Amino acid sequence: MTAHIRNAKPSQYLKGDTGQWEVVIGMEVHAQVNSESKLFSGSSTRFGGAPNDHVSLVDAAMPGMLPVINEECVRQAIRTGLGLKAQINLKSVFDRKNYFYPDLPQGYQISQYKQPIVGEGVMLIDMPDETIEIGIERLHLEQDAGKSLHDQHPKYSYVDLNRAGVALMEIVSKPDLRSADEAKAYLSKMRTILRYLETCDGDMDKGNMRADVNVSVRRPGEPLGTRCEIKNVNSIRFVGQAIDYEARRQIEILEDGGSIKQETRLFDAGKGVTRSMRSKEEAHDYRYFPDPDLLPLEFDQAYVDDLAARLPELPDEKKARFISQYGLTPYDAMVLTLERASGDFFEAVASGRDAKLAANWTINELFGRLNKDGKGIEASPVGAAQLGGIIDLIKAGTISGKIAKDLFEIVYTEGGDPAEIVETRGLKQVTDTGAIEAAVDAIIAANPEKVEQAKAKPTLLGWFVGQVMKQTGGKAAPGAVNDLLKAKLGIE
């Protein structure tokens, strides 16, 4: 990690027994490249399958087998670098990172060390009170290892090489993060960008995206402390929990007069603690050297420019456009651009309609219900045309806001065309002033004491509105009800 750039705000300091502490966090995100085959072989990258079913002779490190670079993985890495506003290096080198582990059949990992494919970049993350800039140190390509299985037999461990050789992008941040909340926001934003670009599906449950989190603490203004690396955290929520625990652990050690040992740790999600795994290796421990089986990777600027010209609109640009084009608040624009599919859905709903009303119904009603049911926008039972149809009925005065919510529930659970449902089920708003007046007169006649109270305290008018709406099954036009009540009760 390079020297720090950002300083924490005093409000972010952690309080120990002997004073304030600043937490310094850097993150290494390992993102599986979206490609049909592995980085250096033609084996499938599909998730699942029988153990060792997606393994070629190259993946298994059979003698004489030579790696051949997958051009699609290179293309995806460059696109990711462009999405992170990073420097694309026209020449990069693959190195051998030497270490020995049962699920690494070659005895080394093909990675990139001093000359990565992508250099420095930047990411903006939205926090409740500000937008902050987090530096990206580098992005390099490397091959994944296999998986050791220790719970299949009481005496033996097994190795599944299905993941061996799968292409990973390791995206290294600068140590600019200063709290667990910032780290979670960073990882969430990284996942959003990768999914917009379709360079990684971001599925953390399958291990397709995971993070190594480097945590250290220091007194404000002092040099960086000794860091510990928490390996392979596979959940945004767990990242926050791991940082909170690890920072407190280090503070307690230092305040007791001890020192932090640089090491690699694991996060135990069940207990909510980190525990020691091994001493932390330095670069020289891996004895990096250029891989003699792979030539330097070179391409020209025209290739990069062509990829840049065909990038999709990314979250920050889409958010800015939603604010300027549709007049949305920054918060609403941020929510609607968290997923590319969500932004596309909103724009389909808003086309030719009141954008603010479309945003309100998309965020509060649809997203709220989807979150409650644990569904994503892709699995929404209500399509953009259906939600737009409900909004059209509101704007036309055909239904009230209350009826609209009932209609939404019907469409969500049963499907169908909103206009047809309103017609067949008699949900149209009552705009006939004669019918509304009859209901108003009946409520006033039945509640003379309330009438006197409302004349003295006009805020009680709402009680009468509620009673009229109840008597009409929620179908009375609210505006007409208010006007009639004010006239009959003599309320200005």
C-alpha cells in the first residue's frame, strides 16, 4: 500500500481508554471475470458441476502444458479499468507468484506484479453527508486457485480444481477508507460498477466477488500503523463487522502496551471475530519473476479507445443525468442507479409521464415491496408498463392515491392490466359531487359535537375526510371531499 491520502474526520475517530484512534482501511477486491473460459485454458467457468469436472491439462499443471492468454479476459479487464477512470497500461507483464498449497497444482500463481494491466484510478462513493473520493492503486489479472475441502472425510482433505485457472481481476484501493461504513459503501459501489460493465456478476454467495480487507489503527496525525489483512470476506455486511472487530482488537492491544503483529486473519461470521491464520507475507517471500511461458501483453491505444467508446453509461453519469433531466433529488437518483436494471426500469416508467411521481412509485411502492419479498428488479411481478398504467390512472383522476395502492397490490399479486382491473372491479374514483355531498351531509348530521369542535379547531377537518372516505370505500375524490366539508362547516 502507498502512503495515505485522506485523513479521517474527528467524528470518525474511535474512542479508546487512552484517547482517540483513526482507522485506516485498504481493500483488495477479487472479482471473477465474466468469460466463458478460464484465463489460460479453454475449460468452462460455469459454477457448480462435479468436482474436477471443469479442469484441463493446463489447469492441472500437467508437464509440458503451456498457458495461452484468453483475449476476452484482457478485454474485460481494460473495460473495468476504464470504468474506474484508471490509467490503462499498453504493456503489462505476467509473473509467477511462488507459494505452495494443495489447491495450487503448479506451485505458483500466474499474476501480475510490477507491471499490471491497469494503473491508478478513482472511485466516488456517496456517504450520508458527503461524496468522497477513493483512490484505486491498480488492477491486475491473475488466475484463481482451486478449493480444498476439509469436511468430506475425518482423516483426509480433498481438492477440487474447478476454479483453478479462473480469471480474476484484483482491484487494489489506496488506504483511503476511514470507517466500516465507508468500506461497505466502497465495496457496494465497486459491485455496482462491475455489474453495469458486465465484467463481473458480483455474486458474492458463489465467491465470484470477495475482498481482502487491510486494517490498521493510529493516533490522529501519526504515521501508519501495522496492518492486518482479513482474507476472503464474501459479504458487504461481513466486511463492516470484520473491520469493527479488528479495529477494536488492535486498539485494545496497543493501549495495553502491546504491538500489532503483521499477519493474515480470517473472519468468523458465526462468532463475529477475526482470528489469526498465518504471518503476513511480503512481496519478496513470493519470489516474483516474469513468467517465461508468456510474452508481455501489448495492445495499442486505438484498441483501448474503441473499448472506451462502447462503454455503457456508468452509475455516476446516470445519476447526474437523472438529476438534471428528470429533476430528481440526489438521493432518489442514487437509489435508482444502484443497479443498471433499476435505472432502465425507472426510465421506462417515466417515459412521457411525471418523472417525480414515477420515481416515488418505483422507489417507495415497488422497491419497498420487492425488498420485503427478497426479490430483485429482474424478478418484479409488476412490469414498467403496468406501473406506468397505474400512474396514468392517478394523473387522469380515475383513481385516488389510496385506490392506487390497492390496485398496485392486485397487480403485484395477480397481474393484469391496471385499467381493466379498475373497470371490472369498480375501483373508479367517485367524482360525482352529488354522491359525495350526500356522504358529507350524513357524516355531519351524525356528529354534531365533532362539527362544533372542527369549527373551533379546523385541523379536525381530517377526521371528517377520513369518515367520508371510509363511507365511500375510499373512492371519493379527496379534493372534492375537502372543498365540500370546508364549505359546509364554514372553514376557510
